[in-house]
Amino acid sequence: MLKCRTVWRKLAPLARASSTLCRQNVRRTGLNHGRIPADLPAVHMATGPVEGGKENQLYVLLVGAACLGGGIYAYRTVRGDQKRYDERFAVLHQATREEIYPSIQTDAPAVLQPEPQVAPALVDLSPSPTDDEAVALSQTTEPLPAAGVQSAFKLPSHAPYLLIGGGTASFAAARSIRARDPGARVLIVTDEPDLPYMRPPLSKELWFSDDPAVTETLRFKQWNGKERSIYFQPPSFYITPEELSSAENGGVAVFTGKKVVHMDVRGNKVKLDDDTEISYDKCLIATGGIPRNLPVLERAGEEVLKKTTLFRKIDDFRSLDKFSRNIKSVAVIGGGFLGSELACALGRRSHDSGLEVIQMFPEKGNMGKVLPEYLSNWTTEKVKKEGVKVISEALVKSVTYKDEQLEIQLKDGRLVKTDHIVAAVGLEPNVDLAKSAGLEVDSDFGGYRVNAELQARSNIWVAGDAACFYDIKLGRRRVEHHDHAVVSGRLAGENMTGASKPYWHQSMFWSDLGPDVGYEAIGIVDSSLPTVGVFAKATAKDTPKAATEQSGTGIRSESETEDVALSPVASTTPVPTATQKDDYGKGVIFYLRDKVVVGIILWNVFNRMPIARKIIKDGEDHADLNEVAKLFNIHDD
């Protein structure tokens, strides 16, 4: 900059002198008062030298040099100012993030990365969502744990896309909206204190972590040995709610610790529990569900309720982990997916700590409402080997607190004493907004009734556990699993941006009884239906742990798509004569309704879900299911 000013001081007198010569030349040619002479000398139009030509050339040279120097000076000044602005903005922005999430620690440099504007490449927009799409949302870059009450934020009065609920379905919808509309402004309002996270690890892998600080870090090792966090994305992925209205490229903001208590569908606005109102253009209800409790526990008194955990959220995992390390006995009431997973996880821990783990349920065997009786009995024995005391056909009559213990009185006279109770007896869909919004709740399955495009009313969609949708193959249904939450959220997000796509996906779900026994299921799996099971001897690779190690992923079935199952090749290995053995290493269980397969369980058989999906989609009457079982190659080593 100093060089430019020095040059200008030296050139300025010459420029003024040149300007004087120019004015003199103008007067000579009759241009002194703006009058144009009638006849201009032709020589002035020639390329040769004219009177005052040298002086004019010098003037042009000097003025050009001055302009060039001034331009360089201006460019360097503006560039320097922009650099200082960017540096200052980064410092201020990072300080704001540290105030919001004071507990976050990261090994990476504290540099906030803006949300990438290549979202369309992150989500497949093909008409048929598949398992890999579902898992892609949960296999993002290693996220960091985050939580924090954001009540200090000033909420925007309007959100083009308002998502009620902060779970898997809501996050999937946000990603889908941003994929189709990169400049979209999305606001997620959740009553939980945490950013969107996946729930399955809360009852699975987190319990098998060797990290004593796992309840704080919420990082775990998958069965394949890879470490990750339960959060879908780190805090830097999101913008703050107060930035939503002014963000040039839009973004996703999460407002935690607040609950939507009223919907005005005519006015396109909602009211929060602090009377704040937010208007919207499009709204998604993804409120999930609330853990059920036994009425007998609800009536038992405050002391019993204090020693009872309804397992659903991060706080429930943390509290149960703490309780289980400081008590001598815990009783899990429930024989379904969640109750069995928690019983096995706590049973593994009991090997070292001496914790007594009791699992009780009204059915004859573990997961008796899902598995055929023979497999339910086999599973019960497997759970016992994990260190769990199983009490079947147990109907709870009363629960009391006596001598610093809980006494569970069963209807058949048996008495069970324990220090803590975990109630895992199902989920009740959260439909609190139905009355104020005028939305229909299904009387048979619960949840908001939606059409094939997951729409409940104009500008209102529902996804995840709270949606009761119509399945063109299996009729009206409501599904409470991770894959359904991902795919229904994804589709709802697309339809909120105008895609108008129907929900035809057959979602799957999986459950693990530790790293050695697991299964994947699709369709209607109800033990009251007729079933046909085809089994084979298991090998070392037929476990959840081996399956994830082979695929390199944390969630099974993600490496295949529906295209794989279009022309499946049946195994040529002869099917052994079916016998009811006590060892059900691996196999396929078909569930029938009117001789048509409506559900399939793959027992310790992995990465074959597209084949099962196609069988249900075809809806054919199969004369010999042993032949159908060949499609899964369960008899091949």
C-alpha cells in the first residue's frame, strides 16, 4: 500500500500538467465551451502524430498507471479486510458453539465445517428404498456426543419445514428434505435434551463396551470391532435455531428440551409448552412412542416407581447402568425384543459382578409372541446360559416395597424379591397432538392414520412409530423398528418437497441376544400364525459378530439391495430331512396366512433380506417351502 501512495505522489504533478496541456489542445480545436465545430481537421482522424499527441500519450500513460495502482491498492485492502472478518467470525462462532455444548471434547481441530451442499449425492432418491439406504443414515462420519438445553435460543417465528420429534424418523426426513432442496430451512423440535441419535445400541452394543466411561461418551464398538457414536451427526452438522431464518444456504436446526402441545392446522402453526408459537409451511409428526408400564406398578406407590425403569432413552440407559453396578438383583419384566436383549446384556455383566438377573414374562417361553414354540423354548435355554434366571408364565399380581427390597407377588403364588425392576412391556404411540390437530387415530393398531404417501392432513405428514400406514400387501400396519423409522422418515421428507411417492417398502428389524445369536425379520411375525421352519447346522460364521465382520458394517443387510433379489439362485445342495432337533443353529421360519407367506425370520442367517422381501412382495402360494428355503443357501458352508 505504501508503494502505491509513493507512486501516486510522484505522478500527480505530471498528471495535473498533462491535464493543463489537454485543456489547451481542446481550446485550440474549438471544444472549450462544449461547442462542436462544423468541420474538424481530417488529420485528427488519422493515425499519425498530431499537435499535442505526445502530451496526450503521456497523459494516458500516467492516468493508466494511476488507475492500475489504485486498483491494486483497493484489491489488497478488500482482501485483507475479508481475511480479518473471516478469522474474527470463526472465533466468535466457535465460542458460541462452546457455550451451547460445553461438555463436548474432540480430538479434531475446533473448526466448524458448514453443511456440505452436495446433499443430493448422500441420499438415493430411487423409488424403492432399501436396507442400505436405511443404514446409510446411521453410518455417517464419526459423530460426537452432544447434549444441552437450548432454551437460551430465540426461536424463529416461522419454519418452512417443522419436524416434531428428534428421533430417527425426524433426522431421516431432515436429510431427505435437504437432499431435494439444498437451501431448505428445517427446524426439529424435541422434548429430549439430546441431538438425534439411534436407539438400538442402547439395548445392544453399549452394554458390551469395555469403556468405563461409556455412559458419558456414548461411544461403542460394533460387533465388527469398529467404534462409533450413537449420534447421527456431530453438533457442527447443525445450525442454531436463531440462525435458521438468516442462513444463506439454509440448514437443519434442533431445539431441544421443548414439547409441542398444540397444533392449529388451519393456521399452520404450533404452540410449545412455554406458549411459544411457530408457524410452518410443511410439518412432520415423528413423536415416536412412550414406554408402557404395568398398571400394577403404577398403583404400587412412589417407592416402587423410584426403583422402576421404563427403558427408552439415553437417560434410561445411564440410570440402569448405574443401578446395575450398585445393586445385587434386577428383574426384567417382559419377554419381547427389548426385555430379552436387556436380560442377556445384564446377564453377561453378572458373570463378573455377581449381579442376579431375573427375566419374567407371561408367555411359556422367551419371545413367545413372535417365535414358534419350539424355537421360543430353545431361546429360553440360550438366555439362561447367559446367566439369567428365567421365570415363565409369570403374571404380576402386586408389587410392594419391604425391607429395602421390592417384592413381586405373582398370581400363582410365587414371590420374587429384587432391588430394581425394568419394565419392558411394549410401546404406546405418542398421539397427544391428535385432538388439537383433528387427526385420526387407528383404533386397532394405534398411531395416526395416514395415506399411502404418509400424509395425515394437508401439509402434515407422519413417520416412524407413530404412523399407522396401509401396506398394499399386508394391510394396515404400525411398525416400531429402526429400519421403518429411517425409510418412512426419508419418504415423508421427499413427499414434503413434492415427490408424491407411495410407501411400498417392506421394512425389516433385527434383534441380538449377544454377539452369538441374532435374527432378522420382515413382515408379520406372529406366533399365532402357522409357521414352517427349515434349519441347518450353524458354522462359526453364522453369528451377528461374524456377519458384521464379513460385511464391514455395523448393521446387517445393508450391503444388499432389492436388485439382488430379482433373480435369486437357489442352492443345489439337497435339503436334509426336516427333524425337530434341540440345536437350531441357523434357519428360515416362514409365517403363513391363507397359505401365503406374510412374514419371514432369518435365524442366524444374514445378508439375505432382499430375497425375503421379494418373496413377500410376490405374495404367491408356495407348495413346498423347503424349495423356497433353498433361495437362502442355508445348507451351503
